[in-house]
Amino acid sequence: MILLLLVFDLLSCSYGDKFSVVVPDVVMGQSGSSVVLPCTLSPPLNCKSCEVHWYGPNNKDNLVLLYKDLKVQENTGDPRYRNRVSLIGELEKGNVSLKLEKLTVADRGEYVCYVESYLWYERASVFLNLPVVGSALLLSLTEAGEQVNVTCASGGWSPKPKFTWRDKEGRELRNSVDHYRTGL
């Protein structure tokens, strides 16, 4: 009887129950910190016997983590993620969330959570955004006859910021010219 219960528990995701994979559209992170990319099954099935693949960023062949044969497979996937990724969800409750540690700007992008049972599979994408604060603003003034040219320079921002020139009363200056240059 105990053996029968154990077999039922191991095969609970392989009976072909249809499920959906649920993820948020975007997760925000910060360079150097850790982030959880949530991924759950709906309905919340026991997926201990499922295969779970995490791919990304921006490349469906870039394997980040593989859970198969009841364990995370070591030394598979992109070496940049070794010792930085783990499954932290409760597989018994359909939670296959990925924890990614020591974030770098290169980790930014789309990740795919793929879950496969014996008769069914499903995938969903989540975008990891890592905003990067650029260098300090450098303002300079140059007189050009009766005009003054004001320049604001900064670099290294991601995503590229939007800015607006305003006068001393706070009104937007519409005749300003915007120039974007990379590599500053």
C-alpha cells in the first residue's frame, strides 16, 4: 500500500492533467542582488515528476536550469548561471519559480519557464528588467552671442532616460534640441 502511494505521488503530474504556466509580464531586479522569477501551474498540480526547463535571456536554446528525474541536473546549461540559479518553489504545489543571484546587466531579458508532464507541456515568458543608473549629470553653459547653450551629459543608463528642459517657472521649453550619443 505504501509503495502504491509513493508511485501515485511520483506520477501525479504525468497523468496528462492539462495545466497553464503562469508568470508575471515583468520582474524588476538590481545589479548585484537576487531576484525570483515566479512561475506556477494553474491548477496547482504536484509537478515533482515533471520536467522543468528555464531558458533565457533572449535565446530559447540558452538553458539556465533543468529539473528532470526528480532533481536539478548539475552542469547543464549555460555556465554563466552555474551556482547562481535554483528552483525555490514548492513543486508539490505547482510552484517552479527560479531564483537568480548576483545579477548582472547581461541577465536582463526574456526568460522562458517550460513545464512538461507525460502528456502535456506549457511555457510562458517573463521579462527581467535591470535598470542601470548612469553617471552623474554634467551641465555646461556656453554663450553664443545673445543665446546660451546649455548641455547636459550623462552615460551608462538603461533604459535610456527621458528628460525635459524647463524654464525657471517650470514650463517646458519646446524649442530645445535633443541629441543622444552613445559611448559617453
